[in-house]
Amino acid sequence: MKKTFFPAVVLASALFVSACGNNKYEEELTIDVFASEANTQGIQSGWFADRVKERFNMNLNIISVNNNYNGAVLKDVRAASGYLGDIVMISARNNALKDLVDSGLLLDMTPYIKDKDIMKYSDAIYKLNSGLDGIYAIPSNISTLPSDTPSDIIDSTYAPYIRWDIYTEIGSPEIGTLEDLLDVLYKMQQASPLSDTGNPVYAFSFFDDWDNNMMTWAKQPCCFYGYDESGFVLAKADGSDYQSILDDDSLYYRSLKFYFEANQMGLVDPDSRNQSYSEVFSKYQDGAVLFSPWRFLGMSAYNTEEHMQQGKGFMMADISDMQIYEHGCSRDGVYDIVMCVGADVKDPERMVDFVDYLYSDEGVYENQAAENGGSAGPEGITWKMVDGKPVLTDYGIDVFYNQSSAVIPGDSSGNTYRDGISRLNYTAVSLTELADNGFPYSYEMWESEMNRTATVLQTTWSEAMDADNTMDYLVKNNKLIVSPGCEYNESEESAEIKEIREAVKRIIVSKSWDMIYASSEEEFENIWNEMKSKCEGLGYADVYEFDLQNAMAEGEIKKEILGE
């Protein structure tokens, strides 16, 4: 592939200015960041840690719900102690934000935030905090684009991504339904039974880090048919339909049956119940997994430029009856995770300054950097301005397209881009937004990247699908259903509903896993019926009705937006 390379980046040592010379905070702090979506925990290290240290003279100790066996218990224990963290990134759903405010666990940021740049998002901030008598949280993923604008750019977040090279090797058979995918994956496994390092290949390799109201992996195929979760409800993107996950004809049941049949066919990794996200990611990097329901798993792990030039990698396969759920941009931001400051922090002004930074151009570029497909990363290292336009540096091209683990040029400490990425897993501002330089935060939207010659994999896929990329195909073929970006303050969840939910979701998650590994169809049905019976006995109907009313209220707002 012919490429245009740009001059070497400025030495990182010159960019990383001395903390002593530029930092207004004399006392060094190590703060606890309760990051509910983080996939790793411990002290943040590498270049992002350096950037935070330079600006704020503080270190980030990340506390992750995803990396604890029972994350809900961890949250409750910390809340009961009166301290969640200095910085708190947590869901505002199901009245969780109000509960934390009423419990005195969050700081009212009003006196510290009123003159900050972040207040350019004041409408979204005030809406989230309405009724709270202060500013206790900032919504995530804020956008200024119309609500029915897809938030994804090149590849949809949810879609059936498979190893395209192996799929074409077996003749690219048509996939009529989700269930038809199993036979295709079985043939792919037979055609390529060993990974790049000689390990067994499976179609599916699960992790339980993100399980909450239900098993996340069983929820994911529901998104292929236009539904996503809202508590125990599966809500269609446009507000036109709702399902209980415990209905016998629900998409959740269909997904569980799909995975059960996959396991019967030898397609499910037997280690799935005992591995973390990071362990699964490593298996994808090794070519040991054939299917990914998210772009950020299969593609991010395996689609290096070397692989793609060899025609190898993950691309979306078409399922004839699919209609992919797509999140729309939201001027209100997103409430699934919000940014807060702990009530009794040592230095509230510094904490709010850190929050303000995360929503600034520098913060979005740096905190929302990813292995690929994220922001453009730190200026001067992965990208720079040339003739008034942003372009990737040689190093940026190497890390984004080759997944290079090379040391940052000029970094005397041996830091690499990949090892230094922010582990907060928090999206403050949509990557489709324009920075002050007039260009999107996402490098994938830059002219320099759109004009970059396609790899063998991308060319092969484009010719077969008659589309430039995943989003182009979905839009052209009317296989995308956008959930208009909107948020609203849900009804208050009573203590009784909350207690029932906690008991019920533990049963649903545990039994869902059991169903996939059932030894026979009879056992599968018995576990399903047992799960339903136990949940119903605990009061599932009351929680479902509560969730349904909230989902329908949001659905009415979506209908209004689509009508306009």
C-alpha cells in the first residue's frame, strides 16, 4: 500500500514540560477514581499519567467495578463507608444520582465550575441536575449534532463482526438469520482450527465483567434487531416496541438459545466463565476468536495494518433480517455514566479543574485516545497540524494502524502509546464534535485518513458489500435504526424496587450462564423456567413495570424527535 508519511514527531521530552514549572498545585496528591466502566484498575501509568501529573500534580488510582466479582456490592460498601472516591464516574440511571446526592456522597460543584469552559455545555448540565439544588454531575458523550444523527462514524458499535478472510475462504455463504450464523461459524472453525500461535479457535469467547441486569453477551445480539436494554426491558430504538427479557419469545431468550446451541456445537470457549475482558482481548489479538458483537473488540484487537494488508481481519457480515441499533447524538449527553466529584475531597478546586480538563480539547484528545478508532490522541505524538490541517504523525500511523508497541519517540522513560492510554474508559464529548482547530476529534474523519489507500481486507470487503464502510452499508440498505439522543430524569426508584432488582438480577445473570452451558435442551428449558419462577416469586413484575414506564416515557420523547 502506498502511503504518505510525515516528518518525525517533536521529541516527547520537549512536549512533556516539567510539572514543577507549570503546575499551580504544589502538593502532590494520589486520588481515588471510582470509574464504573473502567476495564482495569490500579495506578494509571504512562503518557496519560504524565499529562495529568503535569497539569494537576496528582496520580490517579482507578477503582473499577468491572474488575471485581460483585461490583454492585463494592459500590454499596464504599457508599456505606461515606466515600466512593475523589472522582466518581457512575450511572445516573434508576435514581442513582439523586441517591448519592441525598446520601451526601457528592460535591456540589456550583461555586467551582461556574466560570469554567465546561459551562459551554450548561444546558446539558442543568438538565441532568434539575431538582438537585446544585451541580453534582456532568453528563457524558455530549454532542451538538441533531439527535437523529448516528453517533458512529465508520463502523457501528454493534454489529456481527466476523473474521472476513475465513468467511470468504468458506465461500461467503448467505446468512439469513442469527441462527444461520452458527453453521457459518462452525465451517469457519473447521477451516481455521488454530490461532496464530497454535491455540484452539472458538467462535465465541465471553467475559462477565459487564454483566448487570442481565448477561451482557446475551443482550448484545438483541442490538442486531434494533433493541437495547432499559433495566429489565428491551426497548426498540424508535420507541415503537418493548419486551420483557423473561418473555418466552423475547430476544434475550433467543440469544441464550443461540449461545446454547453454539456451545453444543463446540463453538464456545470453555474458559468463558473464568476470564476477564483483558484476557479475552488477548485471545482476539491471537486470532483465537471468530465473532465479535462490538467493533472495539475484534477489530481493535486483530485488525492491524499487517493483518489487513494480508486480507485478514474482522469485518461486518450481513444477516438478512438484522436492523442494527445505533445510538443517536445527544445534546443532553448520556446518563448511563456521568462525572462527579466526591463530597469530602481534600482539594475540590483541583478536582473540578480535572473534570473541566476532561471536557476540553486537550482532555478529549488525551483521555479519549484508544488503541484505534478513538480520538487522535496527544498532539505532537500521534498527530500534528500541517498547513492548517491535522494529520497523523509517522508514529500515529504506526500505533493506530499497526497496533505498534514502539516507544514514543524521544521518551527517555521507554513509555509506549498503547501502555499509556487512559484507563478511565470515559467519553466526555462525542468524537464527531469539532475541536477549536475546526476539525473532528476523531482522526477517522480527517481528509488525510479518508484519502488513505484502503488495505486488501477493506478493499475485498467493500467490493463484496458494495459499500465504503460498515455505516455506509447499513444506511444504504436500510439496516440501521437510530435511537434519537435524548435523556430524561427517570422516576424515583423506591428502596423496595431497588432491593428486588438486586436479588433478581443476580439470579438472571447466574442462570443465563448456566443455560448456555446446559448439557441438553431439556436442561436448558428447565433452567429457564426455574429462573423465571424464582424471579417472579421475588417480585420481578413490579420492577419490570417500573422499568417499562421509564422506557415508554423515553420512547415518547424519541417519537417526538423523529416526528420533528
